[in-house]
Amino acid sequence: MLLTIPYLLIGRGAIALIDAGAPEWLYLVFMLCLVKAIKFFMWGPISLVMLGQARLREARALKQMAEEPVIDECGTEYASIRR
């Protein structure tokens, strides 16, 4: 989400240059920066939610592994000490 700010600043700079008489192809730079800024702004919270879900899945899997008994090759069952 923090990458949104530099893209918006670059886009604003392109518009300022166009207003000062620079070539109009800088509108492409502005549009590219605007699209990238929107993309980063939208995907920031979405990626945080996805990361949280992955962390919860990992925690559930570790808890399940800790509750399962450990059996070696000879068939001896050990109590799980993992937490």
C-alpha cells in the first residue's frame, strides 16, 4: 500500500510537466502510474487478508500435528511432546 504514494507523486509530476508545455505523450506515463497506484492500493488489504488466512491454516496444521501420536518404524507409540 505504501507504493501507492510514489506512483501518485510521479503521476502528479507528469501532469505538472504537461501543464508546463511538455509533450502530451506524458499522459501515458500519468495513466500508467494511476493504474499502478490503484492496483497497489487495492491489493494491499487483499494480500493482508490472504496472509492472515494462510497463517491460520498453518497454526491449525501445527496444532493437529501436535495432537497426533508419533509412531516409529517398530510400531512403538510415543506421546507427543510438541506444543
